[in-house]
Amino acid sequence: MPDIPLRAKPPKIKKDRAHRETNIGGKSHLKDTRDEYDVIVIGSGLAGLTSANCMAKQGRKVLLLEQHYILGGLAQYFKRRGHIFDISLHGFPIGMKKTLRKYWSKELANNIEQVKSVRFDNPQFTLETTFTREDFTRIIVEEFGIPEEKVVGFYDHLAAMNYYDENTMTTREMFEMFFPGRTDVWRLLMEPISYANGSTLDEPAISYGIVFSNFMSKGVYIYNGGTDDMINKMEQILIDNGVDIRTKCLVQKIHVENGIATGVTVNGQRIKAKCLISNAGIHPTINKLVGPENFSKDFISQLDDVKVNTSSCQVYIGIDKEEDVPYFGDLVFTSTHPEYDSDALTAMDITSRTYSVYYPEMRPERNRYTIVASINSKYNDWADLSDAEYQTAKDKMIDETIQSLEKYVPNIREKIHYLEAATPRTVEYYTLSHMGTSFGTKFDGLKISQELPNQVKGLYHAGSVGIIMSGWLGAANYGVIISNSADKYIASLEQS
């Protein structure tokens, strides 16, 4: 039996954005860089990584700048006391397999595997599903008593949705149209998507519909081997394709001359480029890196109206190497709240958690179990806590999570070797994302992102915005879209 579980100790310094931005690497991290590149990619989330790889495969000279010491953005991992933890909750549609095969490698695509079981446990229902359209249809018809033609009609409605349509219907209104008053069905349909991207019932139905349709085909998939294996292999592919990768390099300024992006200042050094792709958040890209004076007043006004999505907390649970955990699902959506409620889902008084369970076959060489509890959260609830209040809240979150987990793994306390927690402040510190968001912006952020090169020529944005914001798959695919646009721009410069 293990001793009392180890916990991460409070840091000796306050880990906030200001501290991180003043403790960047020096010019030594830029040794032997070129004076000018075809494209500079700022940030190495999956959108940034994919756009950099696509540009390099087109023969472009690419510089990839990442302020952290490790690539991946929110598709990341960390090591503690013999454990490897994948940060946050990772699950994506079957489309990730095609994207990795086409834009990365067959080896990466072959590691995409379907999870065996997605479980739901809340006051309204308890069930297990493969999360495929067929199984979901069966459950809604047989378990919830909804006529099959209603369910088919719902799916057909989603399939007919088009981003370019002028549709003001909210997700709540759409659910009410097909499943009036059936908050249990709403919960089944909505809760996984809220965990995937922070959406709520009162946002545009189109933003829900496309994300749900992506997932609701052939189930939920994960990368077997862990995020560390995937990111390490992506890094090697980038190197093989000639991408100049620089970590601990914080971009401080995007330079604009006569309405054209010309380069960056990074770690105090200026580097030129024909084209820039920012994988930073849309707000800091415009307001901090470029400066609002380089955009029209109407554009900045529209940006000010764009809200960021919520963030998340995680409790990382490392099981002792001599212990095992009985199988209880791959993804387990749990809640004690009476009904689906987006405010309750993100409240400091935690009632909802999703457990991602990593069994030894995920990383056979380590032969260990790890569990990550993900909790949707609001940045402002954590941002202004004093250091003492912050640590108390983290400890409370850990203790309550272990108590909740005992329902599924009796005597789990006796099996735990290591515990650590992350909050929206942690997300902000390590990724510098605006307000610590884990899910980018709301729906209207996509318009701003797409309009960027019309405001400043040669400046592009790739990341989590609006309807594209469907986790790993959406980020990677948006990186492809933006790289194609950027490549055409460079080609036009070469022809002129």
C-alpha cells in the first residue's frame, strides 16, 4: 500500500502572466536564425504546428516560435514523479485519423484508436455508449422513449446546417423544437459538447450542430501512445521538413509597415518575414502583438464584442506502480446537479467532472494508470484569489474529486501515489491564452480571424475560434486552411 499521496507543492513565486512574460529566453535561443523567412508561425498549438508543417512541405522557409519550452499548446503533457499526464480532456472524431494521415504521417494516423466506452452518470440517467450515431439513436429511442422519426429528423436538421446560413436559432430553441421539455435528452446531447468546447444552450445552434455532427458518426477517438508520443513525432516531422523550431522564444511585437506585416520582434531580436501566422489568441494577436492602431475602428469594435470561452481545471491522479484500477470506462461524464446547467457546470462549487482514464496499454513502457479529472471553469473565479485562497481552493478541488472518484474506484485513496491540480490561472501561465481560455473564442471570433489578412496584408490567424473550435481536429484543420491562404499570398508576391 502506498504512503500518503504526494502533492505538488505551492510555488515559491507567483506564477502569473506578468512573471512569465518577463522571464523569457535570451537571444541565445535564436542563435543561427535567418534574417528573413517566408513565414513565421507564432505559437505551437496544433493549428500552428499543422500550418508550419504544411508550409514547409510546400518548400517555404518556416520559423516556428514557441514561448514555452515544449511544443503543443493545449495539446500537451507533463512529467511528475514517474508519471506522464496528458493535460485536460482529449477525445476527437474519426476525422482526426484522416487529417493526421494527409498532413502529417501514416504512423501518426495509425495510432488513432476508438475508445471502448463513454459513460454518463447523473441524477437523470446512468448509461454507457459507444458514442456512435447508431448507439445514440438506440438509446434515445429505447431508453428515453423518443419516437425514432424525431431522432432521425434531428440528425437530418444538423446535417443540413450551413455556416453561411443566416440562422439565429439557439441550441436551446433547437432542442425544444425536437425534444420539448426533455431536459434529460438535452443533457445527453449537450454535456459532452460543453466539455469539448465550453458551449452553452443559449449560443447559436449552428456552432453546436457542426461540432456534434463531427463527433456523432463513428464514436470518440484518442491517440494511443499519449500526447508526448504524438508531439515528439510531430516535432521530428517538422525538423525533417526543414522547419526552424525555436522554443522559449516569446514574440513581443508583430511589425506592420504601410498595412503589410513585415516581421516580428522575439526575445528582443527583430526577424523579417513575407508572411506571419499567429497561433496566439485572436485578442492578444490584435491588441498586444500588432496594436489596434493598425486596424479599422469598426474592426476593433467587432473584436471588442467577441467573448472568449470558458476555461477548465484538472486534477491529475497518478496511481502507485504496484496498484491497478478496475476498468470503469475511458471517458466518464459525472454530475450530481439535477439537470444540465452551464452555470453550474463551471461553478466553483463543483458538481460535474469528466474522468479521462489512461490504462497501462496507453503507455506500455511505463505500465501505470493515470486519471485526469476535467472540470469546466470560469477564469474570473480563480484570477483574483490571494495565494492562500488559491491554494485552499485547489486542495478542496483535489479532495472532493478523490471523494467523487471513490464511487467508481472504491479505496482509490489507497492506490494514489501523486496528485496535482491545474486551474484557469495555470492555463494562462503556460499558454498565455487570453483569460486562460481552454476553448478559444465564441462563434463570432471566426469572422474576426478570417478578416485579419484583409486588415493587415500577410497576417493570418489559426487557432480556436467559433465554429472551427472542435478541439484537436478543428485546430489542425484550421491550420491547414490558413496555410493554404498564406501560401497563395506568398506566391502572389513572387509573381509581382
